[in-house]
Amino acid sequence: MSQSLDRGLILLGELSRRGPRTLDELARALGVHKTTALRLLRTLEAHRFVRREEPRHYRLGSALFDLANQALEERDVRRAAEPALRELNAATGHTVHLASYEGGEAIYIDKFDGRHPVRMYSRVGRRAPLHCTAVGKVLLAALPAGELDAVLATMEFPRLTEHTITDPRRYRAELSRVRERGYAVDDAEHEDFVHCIAAPVRGAGGRVLAAVSLSVPRVLLDLDGLLGLVPELLRAAAMASAECGYPTTDTPEG
């Protein structure tokens, strides 16, 4: 390992364990002259890994927190969310999906089949239409305004059932409702015999990493019955988000 890199990491470790330290204290921890320690600190300060709290004290800088948040968000969301999704599937008996947004598409990245014989035609790796699925609505509703505008400008809205939203303006209004209530509904818009609800899974910085959904055949539950499962869906989404590093204090009740 590079000597300078090794010393820089020792400095960061010293600051993380002991809090703000003086130049003299850090030089002693490294076993080097103050000028060597100061040179390292100035390099770390230039990249925001440390900052001067006072003229003589140094502490950890914001770049470390940025990296930590990014590392948490880039954890395997599928693996992190699995226990919550499995529990939701076991508690309800209905199909549970996890989908992520990739390059203008929603992709199913995990699935737990329901116990009933009527099932939604889906599989891991399959694309989910953005305009008529609950996961698609959750993922698009989370996009920054400019990115959302760009996606909607190129989207098509084919009618797949009599309930499919085909008007872009109506779809925008639907996304606003998703943001307001914290979950999305697919009222038999994708497949006429299945309806779904979905909620966001968030990472450490609050960014939506994926959407978890509950899909139920209409012959088993009407719309009111489906909406009655929203609290369980939100609890599962909160559990999955916590595993992905999103700070939560209370479990949503609906």
C-alpha cells in the first residue's frame, strides 16, 4: 500500500474513533513530523474528507458521509428487501414483486408467487409497463421533474384493458396522487383480472431504489379489499427501506 494512502487512512480512522483532533495529536498518532501530517490533512481537506473546525482542530468532512450514503444505497436492494417481501407474501398469500427503474423501463428484479391458482404473468427480468402498473407509477413518481418530463415525452400509452390510463395529462395527475398518498394503484389497468398496489423502497439518502407491489386476482378481492392491504404493504416497504439504509423511526400504519 502507498505510504501516503496508508497514513491518510490512519488519520481518518483516528478522527472517526476520537473525534476532533489537533495537528499535534494527529502527527503523534502517525509518528511523523507535523509538516508531514499537515500536508496529508490539507490534501484530505481539499477533497472534503476532513475539515478544520477551529484553527487547530480537524474533524471528518462531508465527503465521507456522501460516500457512506452512496455505499448504503448501492447495496443489493434485492437481497436487502427479501425478508420483508417474503414476510408480506407469507402474511397475505398474494404475489409480491420488486421492480427497479433502469434506462426508462421498470424491471422485475424479484418475485414471490401467491398461493392461489390465478396468477399474474410475470417473471424476474421481465419489463413492467410504466403507464399501467403500480410499480411503474411508483418509480416514475419518484423521478426529478426534468427527468420525468423527458420520459413522459417519449412514452406511449397503449390501452391494455378498459381501465388503462391513455391520456398523458391524466397520467401526470395520477403520479401526483401517488406522491401525495405514498403508494400507487393499478386498478386492473395492466391485466383485467388482476389489480395491484405498490409502494417505494428507499435508500439512505431517501432516493427511491425500487418499488414493492402486491398483486391480487379480482375474483379474490375487490378494490376495497385490495386497498385494505395497503397498511401491510407500507409496513413491508418500510422494513425493506430500513434494510437499505433509509432512516425510519415508526412503521407506517397506512
